[in-house]
Amino acid sequence: MQDITDLSALSLSAAITACRLDCRTVMAAYLSRIEAINPRINAIVSLRPAEVLLAEAEEADRALSAGDYRGWLHGVPFAVKDLSEARGILCSFGSANYADFVPDYDDIHVERIRAAGAIVIGKTNAPEMGLGSHSYNPVFGVTRNPYDTTKSAGGSSGGAAAGLAARLLPVADGSDMMGSLRNPAGFNNVVGFRPSFGRVPSLGNELFLGQLAVNGPMGRSVADVAALLATQAGYDPRDPLSLPGEDLALDKGCDLSGARIGWLGDFDGYLAFEPGVLELCRASLDVFRRLGCTVEAVAPGFDMARLWQVWRTLRHFLVCGGQAADYADPQRRARMKPEMIWEIENGHGLSAAEVHAASLGRSDWYRHVAGLFETYDFLILPSAQVFPFAAELDWPKAIAGRTMDTYHRWMEVVIGPTLAGLPVAAMPAGFGENGLPAGIQIIGPARSDRDVLAAAAAYEGATDWLARHPQF
């Protein structure tokens, strides 16, 4: 049973397809591990009844025996992040306002994951409405870090990342507006991938203005992540900004020799870092040097305080619009977290001219970064400014003596790739003296998802960090 849950998603898929493992045995192994480990970390929520899941696994075995192979996820246990709808399963969004919402439909990428044969076992925990890079909420509580259960698993894909690290899931989906696929990947020593905006289609009420958040994959290896992305990605007419399908197959033989790497670091001291984080991430640059890359420090060349103001304006605007109906109801407003109310009320005060000015600032930033890619093939940043912090803390109030003036200021390092809509692989950078993981962002030019994944695979192959996982 232990060996089954240690298998990569692709190895598990191959074993099922070749009938070396049957789906029922796989499901039983994962359910046994979830029963043993999940109470200690709270990564999986809304777990469906074991007897139902085992019956679905048996049905997947019968289908395979009859020649009905559904795809590479045939019979593979899968838990959907609790910010995406999965038909027939509670979707709380981590909010007391949605603690009884059971959708009768799948989000587009969930629909595709099911079509590839996955058995959806439940959900993975997330912060309320995805706000904040720490996965706690009034419905399910806090998700803890498998490397140290007194620490945060990050967020908002904290349940997914912790579940992967603890071998409760073979592969997982996540989403990312402000580092939610990147911060938890770093905190849990797994792989997260923020695709180019539009790469993974999604349902939504408003279809044109919300161009910051994306859905994407997480896994224990780059190959697993690339396989899940290929399943999630591709145009859907229900999402008018979704990108056409293209070949995203991973180039495992990527040769990075001669690649030009730009290290952005702390933006010349603009960002505060907990001692040890920046040093660990900077040391990971030696991996690229060993692969034959040239690595240079890059001056930011942009007013980063202006970029933060752009971020705040656009985030206030989008969160306010998305949560306006709940806020307007006093009873529902009373159940909202303070940070949500702060975002909405700041959004209420914005003018159209301010939103347009922020969009112009975002455009200037995109052009600036596009110019950097004329010199560099990839840019590197840390994926968080702190190591995993105390799970009981709502958010870090200060870093290295510098006060964090908002609930999300401690994650400012992730806003640049989001605002430029760029593909980013979140990869491990090793472990600090405290034994806790940290990670880096490998950032590529617009729509270079496949190239970024190939670079991440080469980096992965030159390290052994992903082979180190928590012991229970």
C-alpha cells in the first residue's frame, strides 16, 4: 500500500493501464493513507464515502477489462481544489456563506479531468474565497505543513500541495491569482505551475475583465504536472479568452546549455525576506550554472512601488465586483473574513479612471518584462519571502523587521508574473537550516508554457530535492 502511494501519477497510470495494478487496490491504498495521515494535516476535505469510491474504482476496473480506457487518469484518485466546482460534491470556497453549496456541474478543467478517467474523491482545502496565502477557513479549519505540522502549508492551494507532499494524492489541481500555485509549492517541496493566462479555460459569471487568476496543475514531478496541464488546457467556447489547444508534451531532453538566466532576487532590496530564504534561493542558481546557463543579476528597472499600487487597484476592483452580492446582504457580510471586507470596501472607492490608470501601469510592466526577455530566456524569483510560518498565525505581520501593511504584502514577490500573464514553474530550492522548504519561480516569456516546463524538468533532473518527502 505504501509503495502505491509513492508512485508518480504517470507511473501509477502506466501500472493501471498495463493491469499491474487494479483501480480498487489503488483506491484502497490512498483511502488508507488519507485515513492515517489527513487528520494531522487537514489537506483533504469533503471526502466521499469509502464504499462509494471503492465501487467506482471497481467499475473503472470493469471498464478497463471491457476495453473502455478513458484516459491517462483512468481510475486515479483525484481531489479538486475547493475553489472549483465538482458535480455532486460540496464546494464551500472556504466560506461559511457557501457551506451548503453542492453544484450540479463541473468547472471546465474538472470536466476534463473526469473525462480523462479520474475518480474525484473529494476536495482540497483552501482559504476563504482564495484570499491569503495560508489555507485556513471557518468551514474546515487550517491545513498544516507535512514537513512540520506546526507550520502553514501556504495557499491558496495549500490543501493540494500538502496532500501531494504527504502522498495523499498522486497529482492535483490548483489556482493562482497571487501565488496560489507557487507559494504552497515552495512551502511543501512540490511542483506548481501557473500557466499563461487563458491556457486553462474556466467558467465564470464575468468573462472579460478578470485576467489575473488562472487554474493549473500541481504534482510531485514536472512530468506529472505537464501531463495534467495537457488535460486541463485548450480552448472552450464557454471561456472567450481561452487559448487554442497546442502540443504541450514535455521535452524531457531539454538542453539548457547556453540559456540566459536573469536573477531578480529582492528587486535591489525593495522586498523584505526572512533570513535564509533569499540565500537559499540564490544558491539554487548554481543548478542552472551546472546545466551550462549564464546567470546574471537583473536590476528591476521599474518602479516597484507603482507596480504594487497597480496590483492593489486591480485586485480591489476584481474582488469587489466578484463578491458584491454577498457584501450587500448584511447577514452574509457578517460571515466574511475581515480581509475580504477590506478588499471590497477599497474597491467601492475606486473610480473608472483609477482602474484604467492601473491597467495602463500593468501594460507598462508587461512591455518592460517583454524587453527583459530580449536579453534573457528565463527570469528567476523566489516563490515566497518567508519560510512556512506558524499555522495559528493569520498572516506574517513583519519580515526582517519590516512591517507588512496589508494581509498579502508578504507575498508581493509573486505579483510581477501574474500582472504580465506569464507562465511560471514553481520549483523547490532546497531546505533551510530550520528544515523547512523554500522554492523559486522559473518565469518564461508570454505563452512559452512548454519551454518553461522543459526548463523546470532540466532543473529537476539536476537536483534531488523532490525525492525528499515528509515521513509519517
